[in-house]
Amino acid sequence: MSTDYGDADTFLGVRLDRFARLRETVAGDYKATFGLVTVVLFVLAAVFAPELAPYDPMAQEYAIMQAPSLSSAHPLGTDSFGRDLLSRLMYGARVSLGVSLGAVTIGAVVGVSLGVVAGYFGGWVDDALMRFVDVLWAFPWLLVAIMLVAVFGQGVWNVVVAIAFAYIDDFARLARGEVLSIREEEFVLAAKNIGLGDVEIMTEEVLPNAVAPLIVQFTVLVARAILAESTLSFLGIGVKPTTPTWGALLGQGRSLIGQAWWISIIPGIAIVITVLGINLFGDALRDAFDVRGEEGAP
Amino acid sequence: MTLLDVEDLAVTFPVEDGPDVPAVDGVDLRVEQGKIHGLVGESGSGKSVTARSIMRLLDGAEVSADRFDYRGEDLYAKSEAEMRRIRGDEIAMVFQDALSALNPVMTVGEQIAEVVRHHGDVDESAGLLSELRRKYVTGTNESAPSWRRAVDLLETVGIPDPEEIATSYPHQLSGGQRQRVMIASALGGDPSLIVADEPTTALDVTVEAGILDELRRLCDEFDVAILLITHDLGVVAETCDHVTVMYSGSVMERGTTAGLFENPAHPYTKGLLRSIPEGAPSEDGPLATIPGSAPEPTERPAGCPFRDRCPAAFDACSDPLPEHVVDGGEGHVARCHLYTEGDDPGEVTWETGATANGEATDAADRTPATEVTDG
């Protein structure tokens, strides 16, 4: 579909001037800038790992096993099989970031849908949906992960589904709570008065008002999902054990922490920085979406 | 032409573990095309409930009426889908507090354009997916017909620099601007009837005057009928062609504004008119009031709900409200037992307590049962 937006710059049909607020918010806040830069760097490193990584992440070099960081041709050192840690970290980012973003996105879509419908209609719809969410919540997600792995074998999608499963209830509860208060606002009544239907009111009027806290929730959970993926890999029920992921790297290094601390500490630092970056950027996103925070006439 | 014709409307809110609340009982309302009809009454008189029953958006209320016709068709016989078309397209609503009635996270232009796409005559998709795409991603194209129309409407309602205002959020505008935006958004679907629920109550008097002028002008220019709900008789006198006076869920009196203000018939109407402050407060002593307060809907006396506060009340007042055409102009109806058909309302005056001048009135001659004095 081609749309003419006059003078406004567009990218893939999206008007860039709509992001002016976000740009200003990020530029005016060094924490947000740091967050965005970090996230972008890690994502780029993940996406272009095959081009950027100095070594094959699987190539073993027995001559330089457990080489310390900054000590050789391997900037971050090597692991116990002599594999380049930087390369493994970059490839690991693909799985760790991909899995966590994917899982949280699925959890958000399902959870927000459930929560908005439950909150908007209330009554027995609310009861039924939220009891369903309670069941999801009561189910230990680790058991779900183990069950999925037992039935379907190890694989990225099983990890994604298991983690998504764990976050549905967080999104559902938050969305429901927001909608419960928003649906009482007069603009919802006004929307009914211009003849909008329930689906339109939920998606066009109510949900945009709940976006800010949901974004914060999203970024918090992406951070937690990275940890969850690491947990699963650490336990050996994540993706295939040979695949480098941050959690797996960390797990493999733990028995060598006394002799070669960097093998587990460096993936740990990567996790911490990413989680921090996503959270900081999330705060900026929330501020940019909260148009009410801005005062004064234009 | 009669646009809206309501007869014997009753709205009851069922209450769990308690008596049902009869918010409105026996209301007749006739709104003419291209006229402003004032619905006036104090808080709790049921005027807003009456207005909202027109939109069929009273959650949990039991609505019954002998007749509830819009353009000769029964609104309450329509399907929900038909009602959704009528809302906004035929009948639009203007709320008292525009700040809370406008979506805080959308620009006002976006909100008006949305109404235009849903109801107006523009060749643009208002399907769910394209609306979602606009709302979350692209925004309405500023050269799109719906956006152009939104800007035009803002200009119509007297907003200076409409292009700029269209891209503002509601909280960035002043109260008067917001109310004008509400009116523009109500006009977005080209409605024939606008229900304005206390549109100027939240505004100061100078802004109020501007908004009322605007409504009057829209009514004359676009032949839109307006049902103006207010508790301010001054607003009614300035703006309305017809007026219906409500008290505690019932209509007390109705007629043309000129007829009703010149020849008020019902003791309640007289009491209200007498209570309008004029000039300096000290000149005529304390401000006249109607003693007592309106009864709770569940504790209304049988017959006339105003009976307990009425200085002219007598035995017949416990009978069901009558419907008397009185001599105060065309269609002037007073629902009061003091009259028989065709009486001249000028014969009865509100004279008690502080302002009584001792003259015997017709009301007194009709043997009022109680003597009410001002407190």
C-alpha cells in the first residue's frame, strides 16, 4: 500500500516524525541513550555474528585452552576447549536475545489480549479468563519447560513457548488492572456514543492508554527472559547443549571459576549490561509514550 | 418536524438488596428539528438519565416508555448494530467535562477524524485493521479527507489556527477550546440531534457565553437540533427555543422558552425563577430560595414529587400528576393540580414567608393543605 504523507519522511510506511518524541526523550537522558546504544550494539552483534565474529564459535584450539582475556589473539580469552569466547558470546546473543524477545512478545500478545478482554467485559468473562490465567500462573514454568523438552526434544521453540507460558499471567494481570480503571473513564462512554463497537473500543481507545505500563513490563520481562533462558541452558534443558547461549556459556564455566573466572564472568557481564540497557531504554519508551507528562500549549 | 418524541419515559435502576431506584418517571420530551430544547432541573432531577436513555447506553437500567421515537422510528426496537450507526451518525453527545471525555493519548484531530471516518462522507477505510494501523503506527495522513474535515470542523466551531490545534493533545488545550473540540467531534458524523449534557458547567461565564453562541449558530446554520441539559435557567433563557423543567424524575412544566419565562405556571418553576439572583445581593434582602431539598428517588411522596416543598400544596396533590395545557403559549403544559385545562398561569404566584406581601392568591383559594414558610 502506498500512502502519500506529503513532506514527512517515512520508513517502511511509518512516519518518522511520529518518533520525534522518542528521539528527544532518548537524546535528553544519558541513561536512556546508554540503554539504547547498548541494546542496539548487542542486537547488531547478534545479527551480524557470522560476519563480525573473529573465529568460528565451534572451532577448538587445544593449544590455548582457557586463555585469559586480553592475553592472546582472543580478546576475551578462550574456554576450556580453546574456543574463542568473544565469538561464542556473539553467537550466544542470537539465541539469548532471540529467545527472550520472541518469548516475551508471545507472552505479551496472549496475556494482553486475555487481560484486556477480561477487564473490559468484567463479570463472568473476567472470572473465567482470570481463573484460566491463575491456572497458568500456578503451573511452575520450569516443569512446563521440562515437559516440553521431554515430549518434543530440545529446541529453540520449546524454550520460547515455555518462557512465554510463564509470562502470560504477568501481562494479563497488568493489562486487566489498567483496563479496569480505563473503562470507567468518560472517553470510553464517549466512544460508545460515537457508535464504536466493543472490539474497536478495546483496541483503539482503551489499549493505547495502557501502553506505557505494558512497555515497562515488556522490558522488565525481556530482561527476566534472558535470565530464564540462561537458567534453562544452565540446567541443560534449554536449546541443544552445544549451541552457545549466554546461560550455557555461564554454566559451562562455573566448574572452572577458580582457574578461569572469565569463562563464566564475561557472559554474566553481558547479561547484566543487556538487562540494564533494556530497562533503561524501557523507561525512556514509557516517558515518550506518556503524552500527558508534557505540559503547556504547543 | 418532531425529531425526537418520547412519551411517558420511566428509567429504573434495580438495586440488589434494596428498593429499586426510579430515577425518571413519566417524562415526555419532544425535540423539534433545528431547535434548541432546554432540559432544566436541579441535581438528581433525572435530566442526565433522560438524555442518556436516548443513546441507549444506560448500563443496568430498566427503561420503559409508551413511545420513544426518533424520526418516527422506535429507538428501543432497533438492533444494537443499528444503534451503533445512529450513535454519532444521527445523534451525538457532548459531555460536561471535555477533558475526561476526550481520549488523553490521541491528538484531537485524530479523534475528530475517527468520527468522520466512521460516520462522515469520506472515502477512507474505517476498518479495524486500518484504524489500528493509524492509531499505533502511522497516524492519520494530514492530507487525508478525514483529517481535512477534522480541521474544517475545528474552524467551524471557532478554533483559531485549527491546523495547529488538530495536532495537540487534549491536556494542552484550554477548557473552552476542549469544549469546542468536543462539539466539533460531535459534528463529525453530521448528526441531526446533539445531546449536550451540561456542556458549559465546567467553564467560566465568558467562555460559557462563547460556547452557547456557538451552539446557537450551529443550530441555525446546520439545522441541527440540540437537547441542552443544564441547571442554569439563565442559559436556557439565552439559548433555548423550548424548555422542559424537571424535578425529582418528573416533568413539572414545559413550553416555549418565551411562554414559560413570561408566564411560569408551576409553583416549582416560579420558585426557580424567583431564586435567580438579580443585581446587588443586598437590595432585596437575602436571596430567595425554595425551602427544603429534593427527595431521594426512593422516598418520593405519592403524586406530585414537589408536594412537600410546595407552598400551594393541597389535598389533590397526592393524586397522580395531571397534564394541563395552560395559557402560556403554544404547547405550554403545567403538571400541577392547581390548574384546570386552559387556566391562565398568571393568576398563581409564589408568595410565602419572606417575600409574601399578604395578597390572597388563587393558589391559596384552592385550599392548600399546608402552609410552607421560608426557612
